[in-house]
Amino acid sequence: MLCSTIGQLIGYTPVMTIPVPNSDATLALKIEKNNPGGSMKDRMARSMVIAALEDGRLAPGGTIVESSSGNTGIGLALAAQEFGLRFIAVVDHHAAPDKIRTMRALGAEIRFVEGDFREDEVAVVERQRLAAQLGAQLPGALFMNQSDNPANPDGYAGFVDELLVQFPRGIDAFVGCVGTGGSMTGIARRLKRHNPRIRTIAVEPAGSIVFGKPGHAYYQSGTGTPAGDEVGKVLDYTCIDEGVQVTDTQAFETARHVARHHGLLVGGSTGGTIYKALEFIASGRLSGTVVTVVADGGEKYLGSIFDDDWMHKRGLLDPAIGEQLEFWLSGMACAA
């Protein structure tokens, strides 16, 4: 296919399957890191911009403002280029430095929130406040507010359409991460419409408050809802069969394992969904074709979760998780 705009490169991402021994399941990874901005968020970012232009909330030549830990911001930077708009990304210290560099390279203006925050504390509330303020004060500006924007989940219609073509015999379960709830809602709702028997499992970081557990700090980026913030209005709990939590260590060790044993660099939230998908398969709670998403690539986290010193200093290394993964994926215990 010949493309003339960056937006036309979004979607049609491939799938990589991983057999799971001693089970009747296959784990299928949809490689959303192959989108031009490197994540699944390219889909919903473009969807939100198109919707805002069509209904007049955003005028040609206007300014997009959004709070982002990086991936949505990169997607919005691409959409701003495509449609001739200005983009201001409001970020905090929790955003991966390479994501901020990528947004700048694509022409985004970066605004950091002020405040004294712990390294593992996500400053979402302050980010949202500043983004809303800029959207209200700047002429021709619009705060996209992805957490409450109905065009967020609508942006994943193409993702589901592609899955249904890639798996003509159907899929049995979908395991996805949940932050604002946009991707999980958009995907799970459409899968359920196609086949109500498809199991949908939503994964949040331990410390996130999406499913009512006590909140505390966590290192996983771009996923979950931290204490003090509100769960996004786009999240539809009725299309989710089960919500579960994954620890930073489980998520990050799984991402490292997938890189070293399957040659695929994935981000931390993807490591978390892969870990929980395998846990569900191993316990017999999921079977058949189980799909999860490579939401973004590990290339953005080479200085953090793929760096031994960074992991060690934060107490996030745990060889036992690698042994568990080796058992699940090879059917053999890892040598001591």
C-alpha cells in the first residue's frame, strides 16, 4: 500500500504467536509498536483530533493540549503534523526521557509540571490541572482530556477489525492494560459485540485504583490510575470480565524475559499483560487463542527497565519471576 500521509501508516499491525506448552492455549501478541509513533495510542490520538476538527471544537491551525506520559503525546504530535496544528504536551518526571525527546523531535512543545514528586509517583492530577488551564487560556486551544474523551475508545475500531481478519476462526480471550480505560473499553466492547463469549481481562499496576484496590506509588508508565486521580469516564466496566493487578517487578522482569528469549522489545505495561495472560493460562482460567497487545516498544525504556543498575537500585530484580516464566513457556523448570 502506498501512503501519502503519516496517518495512513497507522494500523494493519502484525501478530506474533507464542505456543504455551502443557496447555491448549496460544498467546498471540498484536505488535502495536509497529505504528509510526511506536504505540497503540497512535490510533486513539488521531481519532480524537479528527473528531474535534469535525465537530468544531478544534479549528484549523488551532492548538492541541494534552497531559501525557508520552505515547499519547507522540500520537498527538503526529496528528498535529498531519492536520497542521500546534501541540503542547504537559508531562511530569515519570515520562520516559526518550518519549519526551521523540515528542520534541516531532515538533511538540513540552511543559513540565512543577512540584516535589517522588520518582515512583505519577503526577497525573497536576498534569491534568495544567493542561486544562492551558486549554482554557490559550486562544484557539483545546484540552483533549483523553480520560473523558469518547473519541478515545472509538479509535480502536480498526484494531478489532484487524484482529477479526487475522483470526478468522475467532479468538477466545483478550488481556489488555487499563489506564484511562480507552483502549480496554474500545477493544473489549467491540469484541463482545462480535462474540459475547470472548473473555476480557483488564490489567492495572499494583498501586492503581481502577478496580478499587488501595492506591500506592508504582513505576509502570502510561497505565493505571494513581491515588488522588479519578478513573476516566471512558472506562466501561460492563465490558470487562475481570480486573487484576500486576506488580512492577512482574511486569518489568517479563519484558526483560521476552526480549532475551523471544527477540521482542516490549514496554513495561506489555510485560504486565503478558505475565497475567500466562498466569491465567497456567491456572486453566484461559484457553484457546489468547490475545494481548504489544502496546509500545521497549526501545523507549533501555535506560530503565532494561538497565540492570536501574532495576537493582529500585529493588525490582527478581530471578524467581524469570524461572516462573521459563516454566510456563518451556514446560521445564529453569536451572538454578
